[in-house]
Amino acid sequence: MTIGEKIKARRRELHMTTEELGNLIGVQRSAVTKYEKGRIELKAKQIQAIAKALGVPPVDLLDDIEPELQDDEARLISAYRLASEEIQSAALAMLEASAEKNRKTPAIG
């Protein structure tokens, strides 16, 4: 679900009109409609204001922004969760060292 769809669903859940939401966040009704249809990219400050007006944490509007995990990423997370603390610490240290090395290595091309 997109941010706009979440805004619209929550607004309707509260039996709130686009005009009422607009008044709460200081914009015209038409702006709210554009937010809900995804015609305007929302900035963090706007998302916070909308979330407050809708009585939800901002993260509830953002959940679907994160990309879906690839199969290998999901397997890695599952294996990590099942591993002992010792293995988790070693895996994390190895991944952080690799990431640091990659940040220091200039890209070729």
C-alpha cells in the first residue's frame, strides 16, 4: 500500500473529509487529494503533520517504502535469528568489516 493509500484509508477510518484533514495540517483540500493519489511527493515534515492529524506514528505511513527482501536476504535474516549470540556477533562483525572495506575501495569504471 502506498503512503497516499494509507493516508486515505486512515482518514476514512476516522470519518474525516479531505477538507478536515487539510485544515488540520494547514493545506487545501485539493492538496490532500493529491497526497492521497501520489501526485505530490511528501517531505518528512508533511508526513509528520499528517500522521499527527491521523493519530498514527509516522512510520505507519512509511512501512511500504522499504524494498522487499530478496530470497537470500530473507534466508540470511532467518539464519541469523536462529543462531547463537556468539555466531550473531561474529556474523555482524564480518559483515561490518566487509562493508567498511567496500566503502574505502574506490569504484572502478
